[in-house]
Amino acid sequence: MAKETGMKEKSILILGAGRSSSALITYLLEGAIEGGWHVTVGDFSIKAAEERIGSSKKGTAIRFNIEETERCEEIIGSADIVISLLPAGFHPIVARLCLKYSKHLFTASYVSDEMKNFHEEAKVKGLLFMNECGLDPGIDHMSAMEIIDRIKSAGGKILSFESFAGGLIAPETDPNNPWRYKFTWNPRNVVVAGQGTAKFIQEGQYKFIPYQQLFTRTTSVHIPGYGDFQGYANRDSLKYIDAYGLRGIKTMLRGTLRNEGFCSAWNILVQLGCTDDSYLMENVNQMTNRDFINSFLPYDKEMMLEAKLADRFNLSADGPEMQKLKWSGLFEKQHIGLEKGTPAQLLEHILNKKWNLQPNDKDMVVMWHRFVYEIENEKREIQSNIAAIGDDSIHTAMAKGVGLPIAITAKIFLQGKISQRGVCIPVEREVYEPVLKELMSLGIHAQEKETVIK
């Protein structure tokens, strides 16, 4: 212990006290005495930070605003390691300050091109900038690499890898919700998810799916004990071919999981333009939910909104897509309640009234991998899945899935057990092995089935 050895107490700075922070902060506070560290939680809302710290004497809550440069420098400069749960666009700002003051950085977000550019300087300074260390990305990398390394060490050659993950709601939660979905992480990210072009390789052919086609080209996924799901391609799967050491692989596809029927209904909102975040709409302060949807449909002095929508997308008036849109309140003459906003911001605000987790709601995270590999002239398949259900609307499975891997990685780093430096993701054995082992002890572990392909 730090107190017994006389070692200086380490300072862990956590930026952001939002939806995904609860398990991370609780874990680090509970381990603070044995680990010899103190946890500071900074958030724009001091109240949110205080709620996360609770009565712990090993934690301090502070107000943190990324736009207050001098104060940010002071806060980051006094930490030993920084864990950023801020929106991904702010990570480069935090990273520059970490470089300036020689601080290690951990995030759950994808490595952006800007973050990648910090690699050499971080490496020279002996700093670890560990990214993609949450659930997806994060646990997906670690659980995949454990199997990949196992197959390779046995002399196998991997031919195909598919991986899908998603945050959903538990089967018993909100049984009348036809989407089987609520916001369990940043709602804005959910609304704008998939914008850009998805890239992957399938049976040796490179595939590219533009945003306007994304939710119509789905993959069926069956997970024993949990049922049937739909997966849509997620971002750029190709960049993980080298990261996973799979050069020459025939199929490489990473995607997002949703319950069956979600994608066809969400696609209507995409095709209408409701998820566009590139311009501000006019007359928002006078607009109802119904006006919002109608603004994307042709004018017709006789046809009702529902009829126009059904006609535009060839839908049954009482079909599953229309039921989902109606349940969401999108046809109601209720004022949206915003003064201004982009289509995406308005849609998020409307959906949040129905998609916000209620106190006793439970969420569920599901992850599924499928490997096809060849060994001793025999083709084999491994299917691996992880499913976890949250405790309530605060201690969610999403918060555990995102927060615990970062917390455990930060702990083993402070114990001197990670040698990597620079901008990294958790694909090395020295990281994934202890993290997966501890996650298993905390109830997050994979079920695996292997079969011979005839």
C-alpha cells in the first residue's frame, strides 16, 4: 500500500461523469487504498461529479470545462494519468495537454487521425496513450485477440472474422417498446451513428456501404439463449486487419448489433433526412414532432402525414415500421421544446422522451464473434459471445462494459505491467490477458462453441 511503503499517492484524473462513468469511478474508488491512488472526477456539472464520488474519502469532485484553457492545464498538469470520457472530438485537446505536461492518457474512443499523429511524440516522451479500451471498441479487441493468438499458437490459419456488438435493453425492460432499444450511451452518437462509408472485406472482395444504404444491408446473427439480431457494418473494418495481425484474411467485418426490425425502421429516419447534422432548421421553436417529420415529406393538401409516409416508403399503415415511429411520438402534435437545432438534434430530443432509461430499467450489452480457420487440413468455426445485463439505469451493463476495461487497464499500468508506449489499442497480450481475467471475475466473460465445418 502507498501509505505503508511511503510512496507518493498517484493521482488519477477522470474527465466526464456521464452515462458511461459509473462503473469506472466506483472501481477506482474501491481500489484506491490498496492501489495507492486518489481519484479526481471533473465534469462541466459539479453536481454530476459529486454524485459519482459520493462519500468516498479517496475521491474529489471538481468542475471541468475543456474550453477554460488555463484551468485545464492546471488540472491536467497536476495528475499522473488522465482518463478522458469526454466526447471524442475533445480527446485531441486533452492529448496535447497530456503531451505538454507528460501525462499518460486512456480513452474508450476510436483512434482518430489526429490522435494517431501524437504517436511518435508520446513514444519519445515515454507516454502511453491507450485508446479503444472500452466495450466496443475495447472488449471486442481483447476477446478477439485472445482467440486469434490461441488459434495461431496452435498452428491454425484464420480465414474469416466477423464481430458484432451492441447496447440494447434487457428482455424484461419496457415490454411495450417495439424498438427494443433505449439510449444507454451518448444519445447524439446513436443518432448520427454510421455516417460516412463502412468498409470491409468479404470472401476476398472489398465492400463499401455508403450511409444511405447502411441500414438496408444487414447481417443476421443468432446468439444462443438470447435470440436473433441484426448487424450493420461499422466504420472501417479494414484498418484492423493489420492491428489484429490478419493480413491475407478473406473476410473481415466488424459491426453493430440491434434487435430484429430496428434497422428497417431507423432507415426511414435516415432516408427522410432526420439524422442530418449539417444545418440548422428554421422555425424550430414553433415546431411539433409531427411538423418535424412532415417537413421532410412533399406538400399535399389532402394526404395525412401517415399516408404520405406509408406511400413514400411503401409501408403498411399498421406495419412494424409505422408502429415504431408512432410509439416514439413522432406523429404527435406536441411541441418539440427546442429553440434551434439540426435535424439530428431535434430527432434526439424527441426520441429521448421515450428512449431515456427509467430508474428501474435494465440495459443489456451483447457481443458476438465468429472465426473460421484452417488447421491440419480441417476447417473449423469458433463462435464466441458475451452478454451482460445491467443492475438499473445508473449501474448499466454499458457503463460496466465501457468503464471496467479502462479502469483495469489503468490499474495494471500503474502497477508497471504495461510496457507499450505511444498511441495504442489493447491488442497485446500484456494488456488483454489480465483485463479479460479480471472481467471474468466481475461477471463479464465469453461463452464459446467450436465446430468442425464439413
